[in-house]
Amino acid sequence: MKLELQPNETAIDTWAINYIGPNNKAAAGKLTITNQRLLFLPQHGADSLSLSVYNRKGLIVLDKSDIKDVAAQKSFLSKKVLVTMRDDSVHVFNYGVMNIDKLVTAIQNN
């Protein structure tokens, strides 16, 4: 699926990453960060995120203007970015052992 960007929106980068939503459901997929939004497209499997919770294509959209906090959690085998939204929901992006510094910077920059 090709992501449709909004006017004046530019993609910063895309990561293959694991996502854990506020409902503790996990999914692997691709996270594209733009200057305006975080766009996560899950790869759907039998136990993946329910499409009824998100839009019909499964795309999870987080507006940067609604982000309250971005925190990095780093351990030897796990690098995570915790994104807290204005409604206090927490979205976790787990990049495994890979470096998350560029990911954190891309989320924080407009």
C-alpha cells in the first residue's frame, strides 16, 4: 500500500519495526515518520491488530501535534520508543537491538 501524504507533508524515513498499541496488541510492520505524522502499517496475521479498532486498511496514524511525550527505553537487547499521546495512550515501537536515536529524532522533529 502506498501511503498518501497530506499537502506540505514530507516523509523523513521508514523503519521495519514492532508495534505495541495501548490495548497491548502487538504487530510487526513498517513505520513511516513524516514531518506531521507517524504512520504504522501492520503486516496482518491471525493474531494481529483488529482492523475494527483502526481504519479499514489497518493504517495507524498518530499526529505529531497530539504527542505529549517521547521517551527512549534502552537495554542491551531491547531498544524501544514510547510515544505518549495527549489522551495519555501509550504507543510502543520496539526496534530490537538496533539503534533508535534516528527514530527518536525523527519523531521529535517537524
